[in-house]
Amino acid sequence: MSELFQLLKRGNKSAMLAAIINTIIAIIKGTAFMFTGNVAMFAETMHSLGDAANQFFVFVGSALSKKAPTERFPNGFGRLVNLVLLGAVLIVGIMAFETIVEGWHHVIHPSPSQGFILNIVVLAVATLLETFVLFKAMKEILHDIEIEANGLNVFFQSLVNLGRAKPATKLVFMEDLVATFGGLLAIIAIIISHFTAFHRAEGIASMVIGAMMFFVVGKVFLDNAAGVIGQADEEMEYKIGALVMEDPDVKDIQGITVIKEGEDLHVELEIEVDPKLTVAAADDIKDRLEEKIMAENGVVDVTIEIDEEDGVMTWQKRSETYVK
């Protein structure tokens, strides 16, 4: 049990924070829906419920993925977070379907809803809370990839570097980005429905929110399916390759592979050195490179093979393909 608590302490903090806040938001929205019967509020309630459940599972999965390798599972549990995320998106998918169905019913049979002020206040507060969680997720993304930013640059930098974020942080970011825009859309739809006779606006908003949820489901599913299989991180391959080639004793890189398993990176490297070097000197090069590569964020193990220089520059050709 103590091991479990220690692992939970290492879980993704953005996911845990998002799960707590979205649970509170879901309760508030659900209460408002019970009093008003507003379909846009129903959509937002389902959205927040799905996000809360999803992010809780993500937190648990990110924590358990850090469990140390065992004799039965010598490769560790890094891909566990990808498996949990694949299961978690099913929850969002079901919620998205229900949201679209309810919105369609309201489009076919439009009717005015009650509690205009209550709906606006609840959605405004919920959207502010979602924006807070979104900002925390943005900061977490930049922390993961060691980038400093302030103000609006936090938003732009997190969007640009989203692909480099940890799977759990990426999911929280995408869900809360959709939740924030969904809240604003629901507010606009309720205002239109209240001040005009176009009551279908709430149903249309519900369907759009459901469609955005499905987009998150599709994106997260594809990303984590690749993670379960074992996806190569080409950007990190280039970065580590450039780092290795800075060593004066490394003549070339025959092969380099960086496999991403959850939040962990596994590096396999084959380098060429001067054939005149002694075994002890080659061993020193290997130790030196291992220390440098292990210092990179996310790298958990390094395997280095050493071969003699063959006179053909393999790394130069490969690095040109990375630049392209």
C-alpha cells in the first residue's frame, strides 16, 4: 500500500487538479440543469463529467506507469499510461454521443428554457475555472519540455510544442481547451435563445460541443495507440544524435532509435570510433555519452554499441532528413 501512495505522489498533477475542478464544475452544472432543463447546460454537464472521470483515470495511469520494472515485466510499465488513456477516451466518446443526441432532439423539438441568469452565472464561473486549469496545463507542457514563457506567450508556446508534451498533460490540455470554448459557446447559445425566438441555438451548441469532444477522442486515441505499439521520437533522435556528434571521439552514428513508452524514452545507439582506440578508452567514451544522454528529460535507459569507423558518414545523411 505504501508503494501505491508513493506512486500516486508522482502522478500527473495537472490531471489530478483538472479532475477535482471538473468534478466540482459537473456538480454545479448538473444542479443548474435540474432547475432549468437547459439542453446546453446538459451538454456542459456531460462534458464536465466525462472530463472529470477521464482525468482521474489519467492521473492514476500516469502514476502507475512509473512503477519500477519487475522480473515479470522487465521493460517496466511506461506504456500503461497509454493503455489507460485508450480506455479513458471511451468515457468521453459515450458522453459525446449522448450530448449530440440530446442536442439533436432539441433542434427537432425546440423549446424555451428557464433560469437565464442562473445558467449564465454557472457557465461563466465554470468557464473561468476551466480557463484556470487550461493555463496550469499550458505551464505543465512548457515545464515538461523545459521552455520558459510568460503572458500570452504561454498559450502560443504550449500550442506549438503540444506534440512534445507528456500524454497525460496533452490530454488535460486538449480537454480543457475544448471545455473552455464549449462554455463560451453555451453562453452565446443561451443568450441567443433567450433574446430571440431561435431556441434551436441551444441544441446546435450542444451538438457542436459533442463534436468537439469526439475530436478529442479521435486525437487522443490515435496518439496513444501509437504509444502502445511503441512510437519512435524523431525529434529526440535528432537532438541526441547532435549531442553525441559533439563528442570529439565519436566519428559517426550508424544507428539511433528513441522509443517513447508513455512518458519514458528508451535510447539505442550505435556509434563509430577510431579503431586504434583501446578497449578502456572506448569504455570511457561509452560512459561519458551515457551520462550526457541520461541527463536529457524523459530518458530512462541508454544502450550503446561501439563499432570501428568505416569511412562512410551515415549520420550526416540522416540528419539532413530530420532538417527537411
